Amino acid sequence: MKWLSAVLGVLGLLALVAAIIYFAVPAHSLPSFMGTLHIRTQAHRKRRGEAAIAAAVVLWVVAGIIYAVDRRSSNPTAGAAAADTSSSTPAAS
């Protein structure tokens, strides 16, 4: 699953790059693969940039969760050792 979190992290980075391009490049100079904007207002560029930032954040959060779950499941002895120490205390009689 580490490969999945790496792929999501890279996709998040690409989304952030797209957001920077939407905010920094004038509308008439946007690359053709980013879609055309035929409107004179800046509203769609701003919304597309904000959507790209939101996508980057979501992708990075999901990648972090997947990485944490994978890391926790690959080391099951750490959780078992903590459980053993708490259950091995003698009961007071």
C-alpha cells in the first residue's frame, strides 16, 4: 500500500502545480490541456484554482491515512507489546 500513498502524494503535487498555474498565468496564456476559458471574468480561474488546492489537500490527507494504516499494520508487535504490559500486572487481592 505504500505505492498507493506515493501515487496519491504525486497526484496531490500535480494538483498543487495546476492551482499555481491557474493563479499565476493569465487566462489567455493557459496551456491547452487545462481547458479553455472564454469568459472575461476571473471567477472560473479562481474556482478552478481553489478546486485544485482542495484536491491536493484531500489527496495528501488520504495518502497520509493510507501510509499510517499501512505502517501500523506492518508492525503488529508494537501494539501487542503495549497490550501485554497492561494485562500482565498482578491483580490486587
